[in-house]
Amino acid sequence: MSSPFQNIYYKRAVATEKPCYICLRPTTVVLATVNTVDFIYTCESHLKDRGFATEISATEIKPALSQEEIDKVKKEWEEKQELKKAKEKEKEKEKEKEDKEKEKDKDKDKEAEKSKGKEGEGGKSTESSSKKGPSNGSTTPTPSSSTQPHQKYALHRDIFAMRQDEHRRRRQAKQVREVAPKLPIAPKGGIL
């Protein structure tokens, strides 16, 4: 018969305190399976006890990357950075050209105003339009904070066997409650 869950538990913190499975002290640390089929409230001190549970390190699960793959990713990243810098330089050059053109336009507007005898209305409009110019596109998206995965633990084989027995008893009790009403009632009459 296969096990309803594997011996891989994830450490999680909860808001409400419940008694520890071993010592019955209040604790907010829970070891739970992937789909929370089984969960155990336990103290931090019991997690350090190798007779209760052992931590499964993340390095055992991750496959190692070869040096070639690391070099390839570095090279791609450097190329992207160079392209990004080149684009920024092009935008700065374009911005400088636009600024020079706007200054020339201002000078022409001022000369035209002097000849007409009007004071600075045209100059003000060009200044406001120069302030509204294209913004610098060097904004980079902020990297989202990566969440660390929960710590993995494997229960000691005796503790895990106890958890499996408890689940088996619960499952059997549930089956008895479902089947019991369907069974016939024993006769109540006397023997003739």
C-alpha cells in the first residue's frame, strides 16, 4: 500500500500558537507537507534534534551548472549591457541636438519679437515645450525581491511511521462513519 504523502515537510510560520507535537509547549512553527495533507506543530529546538527531523539542504536538490553555461550567461549579460549603454549614448546625442535646435528657435523668436516690439510671450512657450521634452529612458525595472523557499525537513523514520499510522486510523474511522448507517440493524426480539 502506498503512502498518502511523502516524508518531505516544509517549515512554515503561523499566526496562532498551538501545542508542540512532542513537548506540548505553545509554538508557531509548523512542518507541513506540500498539499498540507499532514502538518505538525513543533518547537525550533526539535527541528535541530536529529532524532526528530533532519533538514534537507537545497544544494542536494539543485543540479550543478557547468562553467560553460555560466560563461555563456555572463557573455549574454555583457552584450546586453553594452547595447544598453549604446542606446543611452544615442538618446543623449539626440537630446543635445534637440536642445541646440530649440536654442536656435529661441534666438530666432527673440529676434522676431524685437522687430515686432512684443515682449517674451513666444519665448515662454518654447521654454515650456523644452521642459516637456523626451524624458531620459534610463529607468531600469527594479528586480522583485526573490522569496526564499521554505526549509525542507525529513522526519525520523519512527516519527514518520507514527504520522502515517495516525492518518490511516483517521481514514478508517471516516470509512466506518460512512458505512455504519448502511448496515442492517440487529434484531431486538427474543428467541421463540
